[in-house]
Amino acid sequence: MTIGVVYCELLIYDASSLKEKRSVMKSIQTRLKQRFNVAVAETNHQDVWQRAELSIVTVASDRQAAERELQRALALIDGSTESERTVTQFEWL
């Protein structure tokens, strides 16, 4: 069993308030949870308007399956026009 975690920082250029940022983040989190076998949480920068950190976790039988699922989740984030992914860090347990 492998646990894969990816931490990714996002920039949300159009957010001019925490309410707008929360709307964008909620949309991304909901889409990730619905389409993929992952758990998602905003883990840093909750009090900053245009910056966020998402932590995405998946559990799979081997590392390749976990990495494939996380890469698909990151592709969904990259396809979003509301945010830009900057720093990304993987961790394997």
C-alpha cells in the first residue's frame, strides 16, 4: 500500500476578497473529489486573498497507481482558468 501526497501552491489573480478566493477553492476541491479518488484540503495561506495551498492525498496498491491519480488531479488544476499552480511537492509514505 502506498500513500501519495502532493502539496501545491496556487495563485488566484482575480480574487479581490477572501470570499472570492473561497469560491474558487471550493470549486476546485469539489471537482477533484467528484472525479478522482483523492482527499483534498486547503492547508496554508487561508488568510491571504490571492494565494492558497492545496494538499491532495490518495491511497493505492502501488506507487504507480497513486502517482497516476495525483497527476490527473494536477492536470485538472492546471486546466482551470481561475488559478495558476506554482510550487508543487510530492511525498510518498
